[in-house]
Amino acid sequence: MKKIALAVAALLISVSAMAGNNYKLPFVSFGIKAGYTTNQQKIDYKALLNAETIKKNASGFNAGIVARVDFPLLPIYVQGELLYDWGKYKDVSLTGLNPTSVTTNNFSVPVLVGVGIGSSNFVKVRANVGPVFNLVSTANFSNVENVADLENMFRKQTVTWTAGIGVDLFNIMVDIRYNGVFSKKDIANIGDLASINTRPTSWTFTIGYLF
């Protein structure tokens, strides 16, 4: 999976460079995008007498490059992306005692299959779904001791999924997506005190431009 994702990322960078040099490929579009990410992180306090789970809102941003291939005579397209995601949870009590903050960084490669209805020269409504290959992830914690194992959990390369809808207005694309997980077992333990999910589900809202 890692090799496939790296190959897709390299291809995206190459074809985007070609687009910047005014090379034109039939049925292929290149673009850039950026947007807002929001999710809720669940933290389980195992050490408390009455174990409880809290949810903490997190926000962040994402930005990257896009390559879309439209199938001629069919309303189907394949879209690959190379994205950078940044997020932060503020005042999270990972141990049930001292508040901390968690900052995450992630490079990912979504590979989507979609259906579009409308005109590419005016307005097109789209729906898409596909896997997301998470290449490089890091997490930084404040006020937490001995977090090496916890940070290593965030560095694990995993495959998640995303699905959403969007609209193209001339060259502008607007999308909303739900980012899910295939398994809910990506849990990192903080000793015997608490556990935190390293791949929470999230929503993303983006706007981009196709050249």
C-alpha cells in the first residue's frame, strides 16, 4: 500500500509540474485546493473509578494538489490528490488531570472514483468515494510525559476512506467530505490512564481551482 501511495504522489507532482509548463493532456485536469477540517476526538479515561469517554472538538486546515481524469463519453472520473493536513486539539485532559494540547501533521493521498452530472464548461454536480493512503503523520503533545510510544502510534501508515459531494462552477470546485476509518482499532494507550484514537473520523470543506 505504501509503494502504491508513493507512486501516486510522485505521479501527481510530475503531472502538476507538466501542467505548470503548459503541457496539455486530453481529458486530464490539474488543480490546487485548500480548506477546513473538523472532527471530534474521543478520549477514554480507564484509570477513573467511573470510566468515562469525552469528546473534544478539533479544527485544522488542509491544502494540496489535484489531478482529475475524465472518461470520455461517460459521467465517470478518477481523481488523485496529494494533501497536507494540520490539526490541533486544545485543552485536552489526556490523563484526567492536567490539560494538554495535541498538534497533528499528516500527508495523505486520496484516490477517488466519482460520478459527475452537468457540463464541465459551466456547472457540474459530483459525488465521489475512495481510499486515503496516509503517508507521513506526526503528533506533538504538551504536558504529557513519556509520549514516545504515543507519538509512534500517530506515525503508523494507515489506509482510511473518504466520501463526499461537490460542485464545479466553471474552474472552481467546492467539496464537502466525510472521512472515515476501516477499523476503530487505531487506539494509542497513555499508560493505564487513558486512550486516544489516532485516526478519528472528520469532515472537510474545501475550495479549489482546476487549471
